[in-house]
Amino acid sequence: MLGHLKPTTCGLPSISQRAYKNYYCSICASLRKQNNVSYTFFINNELTLVLLALQPYIQAPLPVGDKPLQTRCPATGFTKKNLVTLHSAVDMAAQLSVLLGWIKVTDWAYDQPNFFKGLLRKHLHKKTSPLLDQLSLDFQQTIQHYLKLTQTHSPHFEELCQQSGALSRQITLAIGAHTSIAPHQLERIAQLFYHSGILILLTDHLLDLTKDIAKNQYNPIISSVKHQQIGWDEAYYTLRQQFNREKLKVRDLTTQLLDEQVIHSNFSEALNASLRRMEIQVKNAKPDFIGNQFLFEGEEVVIVKNDCDCDCDGCECHCCNCSGCSCCDSGCCDLDCCECDGCDCKKKKPK
């Protein structure tokens, strides 16, 4: 749960934009309050989405004097104020942002050790130790197991996926414990983030393939080529298939929770926008030496360019909320195979 789930907020409805920005700025304000301004570098977009998922169950205190709570934004040199929510769930999300920073730096220092990384790792470990002691035993064991796997030259990939999902699930449970959500509903949201944690790991390896080849670092695609004696295309598209399956699980679970009114539409819109952005990132990061399609034995040709029903190459403008299909050229938006209501190119085409 260390990256990639970040919506393109300009494509969200205004109410969802405001809700996402509120929690993002709230984590930033809490990081500065609990630490100092330098800790704003640890703001985590995934934890912003967790807070957004729990929005219906976060009862924020009423502002004093009918004035909404605001904080000055460090990104604008503290010249602009943004709305924030003060809540113990937000404070926990801020603390877990630093914890995830420590986990990332620990992995980073193992892959490419140097003095600065080691110093930063020790500092963050000291900073996060009080929080680690307060976490549940299951959460602590998940962190230990995850770190052990990431510091192995050839980890068991399915186990690594499970631990990435488990880490995301435990984080959701820890934040949800500070809200009014019922335990069974919290577990369902945590299960959604379990699958998003797996999806983040798969995305990480798909995006980093070229870099991992150059730096001789672990990547399941490289490992499959070396140890299973299969071609690059088969290894790559096997992981892309897993990516697509996991993404569909996340979307299906989101739809179920929304239909049952467990989550607010603000969250489902932000999460779906994050998934669409992720799809575009993966598509654009495909190395040139990987083919555009692959035929698995006994199956039809697998073309992993997008997930809409049309056979297009991907939206070139990237200004819209579409899932990657070339609405500008193929007219597939008329078939409602993607979500492209905000795309400027669509406005040029008669319906």
C-alpha cells in the first residue's frame, strides 16, 4: 500500500473533489501538528481514500463560531487556507503515513543501501516505535512478515501479494477503529482495501519492469523468465491478467458497498478515478520489447490495452475519466463502454 492509488481530482464531481481534498489536507495538517512541516512529505493518497471510505462514520466536532476549520497550505507557502477535519481517525491516518514511509525507506535502503538511507531509516524507526507498540499483534506480525519478504532476493510472489493486501487491510482496520462504523461493515471495507493492496503491488512491478531489469532488482516478470523458462510476453501478460482480475474485484466490491450504502459515492468516484489513472500508467509503461498482444494456449488472443468492450488503443488526451479507450476516434463513448462524461473531445462529437 505504498503508491499508485491516486485519483485525477480534476475529473471528479465538485463534491467528491472537495471531500477528497479535505481529507488530504487534514492528514497534512495532522502531520504538521504531531511532527513538523517536513513530515508533509509522507502524505499518503491511499490513506486519504481510506478516510473517504469511512466518511459516513467520522463524526467531526462542530467548528467554533460557525466558522469551518481551515489550515494554511505549505504547498502554497502558507498563503492559502484549506478546509480540514479534526478527528482521531485523521490523526491515526497521519501516524500510519509515517509508518508506511518507514516501511518504504526500509525497503529502499535494502535495495540500494547508502549512509543517508540508513540514517533516515533509523530516524523513522525511532519515530514510529511508539505507534508500533500500540498496534494489534496481527498488525505487528503483518508488518514484520511484509518487511521480511521485501528483503528477500527471490520472495514467493503470491505470498508477497497476500502480505501487501494484509498490510492494507490492517491499516484500514486501525483507522476504522476510531470511527462509529459497525465491525462487520468495517471488515467489508477492509476486504476491499485488501484487494487494492494486492493491486498496488502488481502495478508497482508492471511500472518498474524496465528499471528493475536495468538495476538487476527483483520483479516477478523477470523471475518467471529466468526460472520458468518462458518468454517475456507470456511472463508480462500473465501479470497483466492478474492485474486485470484484481482490478475487477476492487470495482465489483466497490459497487456492492455503494449499492448497500456502506460507502458514499464520494469514495466510489475517487476510487474508480484512481483505477482509471492506474490503467493509463500501466498501459504507458509497457516496455517496447513487449508485444501488444499475447495468445495463451487454448484461449483467444489476449489484448491487454484497456478494459472496455471496444478494441481501441487508449485515450490520447488523458483529460477525461475514461478507462483508457480511444473515445475521440472510435465513438465508443456512444456505446457507454467507458466513463468519459468530462472529456473535452467528447463534446466535439454529436451524440
